[in-house]
Amino acid sequence: MTAPTGEIYRIDWVPGTDVLHGTCHCGAEHTAEDPVAMWEWMLGHPEGHASHG
């Protein structure tokens, strides 16, 4: 069994649209139509978003 990393990134497609909804490991959320822009936002810590904790 492997140890958890503690960083979970989730991207869901919003059915019936071209919109992606992303949730970062810090709890921040973002929507975008471009998958590259979504990943850049998620991996761009700390710029672009901050923890909601």
C-alpha cells in the first residue's frame, strides 16, 4: 500500500457544456473551457488562488 500524498486535484466536466470545473487540493474552485488553462491554474500555486481553510 502506498502512502497518500495529501494533494488531490479534481476536474469534472459540466454535462451539456464545454465547461470544466476544477477543485484544487487547497479547496479552491475554478471553471474554464480550456483544459490547459485549468491545469495551469491548478498547478500555479500560490498565484491564482488561495486556500479556503
